[in-house]
Amino acid sequence: MPELPELEILKNELRTHVVGQRVLELGFPEGKEGDCPVPQWKAAMEGATIVDVERHGKMLVLQLDDGFSLIIHLMMVGQLLLSSLYHGEPSDVRLVLRFVDDQLLVGQVHLKFLRLVPTAGVGELPELKKLGIDPLDGGFTAATLGEMLARRRVKIKSFLLDQRFVAGIGNSYADEILFEARILPTRIASTLSKEEVRTLHANMVRTLERGLELEGSSELAFVHLDGSKGAFQNHFRVKGRKGEPCSVCGTPIQKTSVGGRGTYFCPACQS
């Protein structure tokens, strides 16, 4: 599933290429409309101009100048492609925004993971209202993290994946963060020392920023608007490397399950 760095990348690309664009036509391939109220969506979006794009955790919000916003969750394998940048043939298209300059923003994401709502009410939507702090927000400090961890009797990886506490981290980045912090994924959150909390905080920020620097992870289906892939997956130190030697100590990387999620770690480096 695309995580914070991948959605941040798409947010920035959309701001560059589609903010200011007026929607000429909203299209749904025949048979792919599902339960989407097509007439209402077309009435709200056709003729409207995209004025901003925001990211909330793993969701994108396209704001229109007519008071509506389109909320997009790419889930595991969703993609967004822009025709002026991508010259291939998209597959499994579910949504097409045609702009007045004839560019197409193509959505390969199931419509049940999209919502069109009044912009004024975006912040009150349950799925956004419950989100915790953004780890790249200036207000996210080691002290803030320590306060959240102090009373949490859950495994630290489960904490990182819980969007109610810190929004945007998923399975891949959690494994890499915990390896860099030298913390075992099964450690109980409240047992981390102050020094371990500071180390964890620093590596959360550092790992996410590295994901951005390497243009995101295309371990699964993430691509940029032009269809190109990121490179972070080529630099994973534990994720997907079961049985391979740890890059630090040479011990074989192991895989376990935490909260039902495949979890990779070094049994020697992480404690």
C-alpha cells in the first residue's frame, strides 16, 4: 500500500500539474461505476476547477472551487496517471477526469475508496478526524511520541501502524524504521526508554524523508503520475529479505507476524 512518502509525492505532483485545471468531463468506464451516484458527481465536478491538493495520512484531497472535495484512498494497488506525462495504456481504469486542455487524470482505484463531499465538512469525516499526528509535521517531537507511547501496552510495530496515533506509516516503512532504530518489532511500546524513544523518533522522520528522496517505494503498485517507479524498495534493509544476511552484522534476517502483518527484523541488531 502506498504510504506517507508516496502520497506526499503524488500530492506535490498533482499540485504542480492539475491545480488550476478545470474539469471538462467526469467519466466512468461502462460497468465500473459500482454504487457511485454518477449524476451527482458529474454535476458537482464538471465545470469546477481544482484549487488545491492536500494529503491526510494516506489519503489525498482534491479541493474544487465549487465547494466540493474529492477524497482518494489508493488502498493497496491504486494508481493515478496523467495523460500528458504517461504515454502507456492504463489498465483497470475506474475514473477519468478530462480537463479543458484535453489532459486526462486517470484513476485506477475502486470507486468505493473515493468520496465526494462538501469541502467545509472534510475535517469532520470520521476517517480523517480519527487520524493521529503527521510524522513530518513540525509538531511531532520526541516528547510527543514519548507521551503517546508511555501507556501503550501494545507491540511497537502495532503502534506505528495504528493511524489513530501517527498517520501515514504502513507495513514497509514500519519495518525499516524499527530496524534503523534497532528496536524489536515485538517490544511493548511502553517499555521503550527515553533514549530509545528519541532514537525511534529520529529514525521515523529520517526513514520517511529518505523515502521521499528516493522517489517513494514501488514495492507493490505505486507509480508517479508519469508511470515511473520509485527506488526506495531497492534500499530496503530488512523488508522482504528473509534469510539474507543483515547489512550490519551478517545475521540472517527473520520474518514473523505482528498484528497479522508480515514483519522483517534482524534478531541480533534489534532488541
